[in-house]
Amino acid sequence: MKRSDHRTAPSEMRTASSLITTMADEDVVRRVLDGEVLLFEVVMRRNKQRLYRVTHAILGNDAEVEDVVQEAYLKAYEHLRQFAGKSAFSTWLISITINEARRRVLRRARFKSLSENNEVERRGIRLDSSLNTEREASIGELRKILERVVDQLPQHLRTVFILRDVEQLSMAETAAVLNIREQTAKTRLHRARRRLRVLLSTHVGETVVHLFEFGHWRCDRIVAAVMKRLGLRPFTKKVTLRNL
């Protein structure tokens, strides 16, 4: 899809804003393809959390996450007409993001020594000994512990866990976006859950949906950068859009 200087009129933006909570991603995409290009911000904000999580799962840290998500959005916009509707639009976005994140990992690997890579592979699951029972009882602190432990899972287990248990993709969707067999995805998920249970027991199921939350300020920054590179102006109704 070519970048455009088309501007949606204020009245159109108000109409879009009022329909945001009921429009499916696929409907938004159709309107973007029909010329209402500013509505691309809607799908960016709506899918920000899941793309952040899956990117973090692959990269293992926050240093490059925003860059990868931004590039994934740009590539999705450029190839929007290639979305065939065979899967959910969010699944299509996740596939693009996974590919971009994997390219970043390969690029990063070129500049790492073999010893550094081996050290990452040897890294085990461990908790900071300073964490005490009182802090673990706090939901906020427990989430931090969960994030730390999930980060220390091997990348192939961490990615399946994030897609299946956090983002709640089906097993078939998880296998499809990772380009692996469904049985392989099931095996990896089982191993990830088993390793997490050793440290977290039943707390995982109670708090996992709150893992790796993506703050609105970070979303604003990514949206602004993408819209600028596309030559578009973001919506002015941030309060409504931020609820996506």
C-alpha cells in the first residue's frame, strides 16, 4: 500500500472515534484501504499490547522492542492490500512482527561473540534473593517477579507461552504464526508451564494477563513515529483512542 497525504476531515474523525469500540479490525482495514488512512492509528493502538508482548518474548529485553513494533506497523501498512482475511487481522500483524523480531535477533547475533551467545543459552531461572514473602504477596511485585521469570525462559518456550497463555491465541494459531507443527507448540507450552510452576505455582493463572503491560506514553511515541513516517497526522481524540 502506498503512503498517502490524504487527510480525513474533522467530521470523519469524530465519526471514526465513535465507532472505534464496535468496529472489527477487518472493518477498519477496509476503510483504510478505501482512503481513510488515518484510521490506521486505530489498529495500531488496538494491537499495541499483543505486539509488544510477542516482540519482548523473542528479543528478551526492551532495548529494541519499540523499534521492532514500529517497523512491523510500517510493513503492515505498506502491504495492507496483501491481507487476505484468511486469519484474524491481529494474527496477520503478529506474523509480521515475529518475522521482524527474528530478523533483529539474527542481525544482533552477527555482532555477538560465541561466548556471549553461550552464556545466554546457559542462563537459568532464578529469582533475586532479596525478594521476600511480603513483596511477593503484592500483585504489583508479583507481576515483576513473573516478568523476570518469563524473561528467563528459553526464547522458544517463552514465545509460545506469551502467544498461547498471555495473548490467548489458539494452539493452531500459535503454531501457524511460529511456522511449527501444532504438536511442537503443545510440547513447548507444556515445558514452559512446567518450568514456571516450579517457582510460581498457582499465581501464574491469576496474574498472567497483566504481564508486560505497555504504557500509553510508549504507544503514543510509536504511533507518532509511524504516522510521521507515513506522512499522516495522528488523531486528536487521544482519550478515546487510548482505550483501545
